[in-house]
Amino acid sequence: MSLNSFFTLLGGLGLFIYGMRLMGDGLEMAAGDRLRGLMELLTRNRLLGVLVGTLVTAIIQSSSATTVMVVGFVNAGIMDFSQAIGIIMGANIGTTMTAQLIAFKLTNLALPAIGIGTGIFLFGRNKTQKSLGQVILGFGLLFFGMQTMEIALKPLAQIPEFTKFIASFSKNPLLGVFAGFLTTGIVQSSSATIGILQALAGQGIVNISAALPILFGDNIGTCVTALLSSIGTNITARRTALFHLIFNIIGTIIFMLLLPLVQTAVALTSSDPVRQIANAHTIFNVANTIIQLPFAFLIMKLVIHLVPGEPEIIEHGLKYIDDRLLETPSFALAQVKKEIARMGNLALETLRDSTNTFLYYDEQKDKIAKEKETVINDLAREITRYLALLSRTSLPDDEHVSITDLVSTVNDMERVGDHAMNILELAEFRNEHRLPFSNEAIQELVEMSSKVMETFDLAVYTFLHWDKPSAQKIVKNEEEIDNMESKLRLNHIKRLSEGACDPSSGVIFLDLLTNLERVGDHSFNIASYVLKIDKNYKRL
């Protein structure tokens, strides 16, 4: 192969992969909410998981991307090992869609599709139209890349040494498996390497007997991406990636043992070598899933044996989000909201622990509250970083705008944790100096803190569910908190003037009221994001 042909092949492969990615991104943007809904409805039923994995991969056009996403889900605690294996099996089936599409030989439509797709994408007036344009453009680039690869590979048919080397895979199938594994491991896309295989078949360089071992190796090579992605993850995520590898190795062994039978069966499906490769890819993955699905629990046991240990319980780290999820922005946005709500619930717990410690000092609760505040600060930093990364992805415009409110919500929830720490410092000061509080003052603090915690709890719920009736209730509660704070200050001044309150205790009492009232303000802020009302008059 000349240098010019090599670069033509490289450019064609680049167009192919980029077109496939554009198609996937466009379809994902158009169906992102539906994809997210499918994942939310996912159950432990493995068959349902297979169907979901097939559909998602057919849409995003990459089994590697789906598997990496699943590893991220498992690492983030969104799904468990048992749920993930069904998705992985389905991903292998879904990725065969690209090869089947190529087999239709629609290269004559490539340039018209690029022109039409570009026009729709540039001049589309809404998200749906732009997504459609992106899908058509990606379709065109994919087939133009395929056509370019075929042109680059055509001279190879005239090189006896190369055709002899390819033909040797028929006599030495293990060499073909290794070639397929190595190529896909480097390119990081089984669809791309099978596309090259179909281009070779289209030029008469590869027949089905030589193609099958390479194709089997491609399915093993596609596991490399997920294995690399699992480095540094929790034990369950690592098991998920290993399951993917073992699943495809077992399938390859089964089909290699039945290679003559498989070759005969595939040859009967079509006389076109390009279509034969597409059909072989589909048959391999569908049959492999049917064969292994009933025995998935045995493979799980093998994986658990190979990766021993108990799954980690994540307490101090992120639970719902993972950088791998950024490959699918719609999923990432839904999950970051859950992480923010988790942070809010942790802030509520810290506030409750701090208030209870103030009323009835408990050294253990003091220690726990401080530990929780450390986690809150870590979460705030990591979530803000994650939102910055998310803002750079291909989210629709309305969801991009919502990121600003999410960042503000993180700040409000983090500030609630700070106010909880202020209250804890007051509790420690009161305990250290043995400051007395009247029963009336204690009762007032219990009443106000209960109202504040009820309101902030409602704020977390309102944020997670974007619930306007609850947000309106928060606005009403916040007014009550403000009125309550003013009333309790007057009551306190009255007790001071009557000599019924220790002056040092009085200062602590007023500081506590201020911190509780500020928590009410932050609850109001969160409600304002939902209601889209002006919050500027609030001083925090």
C-alpha cells in the first residue's frame, strides 16, 4: 500500500467514526429524555436489561460507549452488577446495527445526505430539527468514509502477499481472532473495524471464512475500552467490565468450535460478502446472548471469584455521578440532580444534629456533624466541577440554562451546612461555659428549628422533583420564619429587661436565631429557582 492510499484509508476511517458519532449524538439529543426514562425504569429482569441495552446502543451507535456508561452507572451506584449484565449483553446486539446499515450500500446517498444534513443543522429552528440534521449529516459522513476506505483498499486486491496473508486466517483462525482483537483494541470501536472488514469484502479481498475469526476477535477487542474505563472504580464496576470481557471470550470459544457450521449458516443468508459479514456479526451476538443469558449467574460467580472482596459502601464520595456519564449528557444531568439532593439531605441531617447538640449537648453527635460537614464541602466542590464539565457538553439550550440554577442550589445547600457548623460552635460554647437557658427560650428554639428544618426538607424535595406547589409553600413558610424570628427577638429582649435571662446566654440565643433564619432564606432561594421569581431582596 502506498503512502497516499494509507492516508486515504486513515481519512476514510476518521470520517466513518466521526459520522457514526454524529449520528449517535443526534439521536441521543432527540431521544435523550426517553433514554433516561428507560434507565430509570430498569429492573432486575435481565431480559428487560438486554432489550434496553440493545435499544440504547442502536441509538448511540457504540457498544463501547454503552458499556463505559454502564460501568459509570455501577460505579455511581445507579445500578447493581446483576442489572448491568443484561445491558452489556444487549449492547453487543445493538452494535450490529451499524454493520447492517453498511450492508445496504447506500454510498450514492452519502454526499446528498451531507449537504441536506448540514443545511438542516445550520438553519434548523429548534432542537428536534437540528438533531435530525445532525443524524442525516452523520449518516452521510459514515457512508462517505466507507466509500473512501473502499477506494483506499482497492489496490490491495492486486497485491498477492496481502491477499495471501488475509487468506491465511481461514487456515489459522486463531491468528484472525488475534488480528481482530488487536485492531479493535487500538481503534476502540468494533463497528469501525468491522466496517474495514466489510470494505475489504466489498473489494473481494476477504471472504466469509477469513472474516469470521477476525469478527470474533473484534468482539473481544471492544472490551478494552470498558476495561480501561474501570481502572480506579469500585469493585462492582470492575466486575462489570470483566464480565463483558469473559462474556465475549466464551462466545468466541463457542463459535470457534462451531466455525464450519457457522460459516455454512452465514453463507446461506446472502450471496453478498458484505451482507454476510453484517449477518455474521448479528448472528454471533444474538446467539451468544441467547446461549449465555440462562447461565449469567454462573459467569457472575466466576467474576466475583476473580475479583474478590465486598462492594464498597461510598459514604464520603460521590454516589450518583461519574465522569463517564458525561458521554451521555442527558443521563448526567438527571444524576447530578440526585447528587445535589443527596447533598441537601446531608445538610439537613447536619443541621438537625447541630440543633439537637445545642439543646442537649452530645459529644458524639458533635463529632458526627463535623464529619458530615466535611462531606458536604467535598460534595459541593466535586459537584461544581462536574457541572462545569457538563456545561461543555452537547446539552439542549434549555438544559444548559438550568445548570446556572444547579450551581446556585449547590451553593445554597453548602451554606446551610455552614450555618449548621455555626450552630455547633454555639453549642460547644454554651456547653463549655455552662450557660443556662430558660424553659421558655428552649421551647422557642425547638419551635423555630422545627419550622426551619421542615422548610429546608421541603426545599430539597422541591428541587429534586421541581415541584411548584411545594415551592410556593416554602415561600409561605419563609415568611412565617421571618415573623417568628422577629417575635422571638422581642420576647428575648423582654426577658433580658425583666432579668429572667443571662446576658451571655442572650447573645448565643440571638446568634442561633440568625443562623436559623438564614437557613430559611436559602430554602427560599431554592424555591425561587423553581418558581423563577426574584430573590435579590434576600440578604444571605
